Amino acid sequence: MAAEYLRLEGIRKSFGSFQALHDIDLTIEKGEFVCFLGPSGCGKTTLLRIVAGLETQSAGRIEQAGRDISVLPPAQRDYGIVFQSYALFPNLSVADNVAYGLVNRKQPKAQIAQRVEELLKLVGLPGSGPKFPAQLSGGQQQRIALARALATSPGLLLLDEPLSALDAIVRVHLRQEIRSLQRKLGVTTIMVTHDQEEALSVADRIVVMNQGRIEQIGTPMQVYREPATPFVADFVGKINVLPGRLQPGRAVDIGASRFACELDADAPRDVKVYLRPEDLLARPISPGDPNVFQADIEKIEFLGSFCHVSVRSAEIGPQPLTVYLSLNYIAEQRLEVGSRLPTSSLCSAM
């Protein structure tokens, strides 16, 4: 088992009468990549700043590598940080930006120059040392900010929404580079993001936050497939929510239809049924197939290789459902708005 590296116990933060964080308990292992994920205002950036010592918690304790850092100033904590705005010094060259922390530690010039050269090569920008930040693209500037954060070989890397200012293509490419670099170096990393796709693609574990509290901690697969709360189910990925009535015998009634499910009830009770769009399958059916119903297409949203298809079925009620269908399937079946999925039904994996 990996060794525990960072422990947060009972972290609270208040701004006047507003409580931004409520009793946060979290343990992060050495070498782990953890994402704080949640909507704006949920407290994720405040929590990161408390770890960095840029904010002081109102209560609680922080331990890093067995050392209590709860009240230490930022300069005495072992971390590197990358901000959303890059925060590069415009009047310093790229090399001087990367070397900034090393110079402050009064390391020898030859050693600093060698380290800067290594880091620029590591982030894919060899030979860019003489340039100034204004001569670089946004993605290149963020790489320089990452190199600067790694210059002192910190035990902890903090990333405060480092990709949100970049365009979509650069963002996807750079997040994979950051993940690859993190694996190569083995540095314990915390990244704050509101982008669920970003968190799902790079994190070892995701900490889903809402209104200053942790809703769920788990692997990307656990958070997506086994959400602990309705908020997590709704926030992470798309979801269909249907009113149902759980019945004895592992069955649930939705509208006028009855479906098999994994849960059982001693007596009928009202429930909400959460279904991911990919759990609804358009396919040919045979007599006796379970969990099937007919549906008509109301809207097709083209998203490249696949489409979000909005369907409605009188068998399960008036609410529309979102289904993912591949572009090839839609073309092959000649589906369009108003079509009934021909000789097929939606089979839900409940």
C-alpha cells in the first residue's frame, strides 16, 4: 500500500458569518493525483489555498509527510503551485522565471542553469530560455509555469484550474501531458477543476465538493458509476432522472411499465431512478426481453462521432430521456426527428 502523504482533519473556514468549508477530512497518498471537483463557490479553491498556506483555516489540522504544517507560512511548506493565470513575471526571461525559486534558495549558478535546461526539456520547450512570456502562446506559458513549480523538486504539486484559460484543443493535449509528467516524476498532485471530463481523465481519485462539504471521494469510475448522492449523480456526467415506485420482488414501476432492478422493497415506496444515457440501448428486441419500451425521437444534437438524442415514450411518462447514439447508427437506421426507433426499443441496464 502507498504511504500516506497529506492528511487534512476537521478543516473549517469562515469568512465572517459565511462558512466556506465544513469539517473537511481527507487523506492523500504519496504519488497520488487527486482532483477537487465541484461547481463555482463550492470551496475547492479555498481548500487548496489552505493547503498552500495562502489562506488560514478557522479550525482543523494539516499534516504533510508526517509534519504538522497547520500554521506554517507558505515559504516553509513543501509545494509548488501553478495558477490559472500563469502568474509569470513579464519582465523576466523564461529561464529566469523557471529559476526564480532556485535563485531564492541561493543555489550555484551552474546548477541552476542545468536544472532550468532539464525542466524546459521536460515540459517540451527546450531552447526557449532566452524568450519572454509575451512571446509564448497560452499553452506554452502554462508549461513554463509548471516548470517553475517543479524547479525546487517539491513533494506536493498544487494546480489551481491550470487549464481553464486555454482553448479546448490545447486544454485536452496539455492535461494529458501534465498527467504523463506527474506519473513520470511521481509527485503527489492536487488539481482544482470544475471540468468533470478533465477530472475523470487524469485523476487517481476525485473529491467531489458542494457547498463547502465533500459529497464523495472515489476513483473516476466509482464517482461516475456509483454516485453516493443525487448531487454527484447530477453533476458528474449527464443523467436521466425518472420518478418510480419500487415494488417487492426486485421490480420498479416507471409510468405504465414495470422493470426488473437490483433493489427490493418490503412494501411499495416512491423512488427516483437515475439512468446514464449510455445505459439506454437502441437495439432489436425479441419477445420476452426484459426492460424494454418504445420511444420516439424528439431532438438530435450532433456532437461529431455521436449524438445526444432526446426521446419520449408514452410507456414511461411525459419526461424526455437523453440517449447516446453513434453517428453511424443514426445514418444506418435513417433516424430523424419524429422517427420511432425501428424494430428496436430502449433497453435499460437498471
